[in-house]
Amino acid sequence: MPEVAVVEQVLPAPCDVVYDEWLSVESLTEWMCPHPARLQALEIDPVVGGKYRFDIVEDGSRMVVVGTYLVLDRPHMIRFTWSCSTWADPTHESIVTVEIRPAGEDGAHMTIRHEHLPHGTVANHRHGWSLIAEQLAAPLAERSSNA
């Protein structure tokens, strides 16, 4: 059985705004890790073939997520590899695909599909991505209400 976590979220912002959130250091710092985890440091090179690195801390523990951008199709798709230092095999590469489609007049429907996960980690990743999607929705909603 494939090891896939899928999360969907309707966001109160147009597709291009949602897309740009995924490639902005300032934005990623705000919502990327399921709280109370936090990005302690991050590096991104948002071009196809570019690398990224997230240094994450939670309750004194540290983990590192690294990957490579595979597809950058503004404003509808971002695909990247994902490897985590806390996995049994930290060199294992999974694939994250973020699809963004119009929803309503000024909204976007975002689907996060995390494939090829290590065995037994799907539920944990689905939960994490759900929290992350909600954390992304919050600042977008705040910005749209202030506009």
C-alpha cells in the first residue's frame, strides 16, 4: 500500500498569493512547522533544482528537513523532495506536491500530497500538514480582512 498523506484546505487568498507564501522566507517562518515546533533557521533557493533546508526545534529537540525543488509552476504547483533527519533512514526521499486551484471569487483550494513516506509515518505527516495548512490560512485570513 502506498505511503501517502493528503491534506486539503480552502484558503482566503488568490492562487498567486498562496503560491508565493511557499517560496518566501518570511512567510515560511510564520507557518511552516506545526506549532509548537518552530523554524530556527531556513535556507531556500526557489528555482527548479534549487535546494532548501529547514532547521526545526521543538521542546529542545532539533531536526533538519532538506530537499530539492522539482517543479515550480506559478501559481498552480510546487513539487519538492523531502528528507528528515529523524527518519530511520534520513537519506530517504519522499515527494511533496502542493497543488493550488481557484476556489470561489478570491480564494484558493490547496492540496498537499506527501508521497513515498517511510512506512508507518503517514498519520503523523497527515496531522502535521493539516496543522500547517491551518497555520497558513490564519495569516491569509488576517491580511484579507485588513485589506
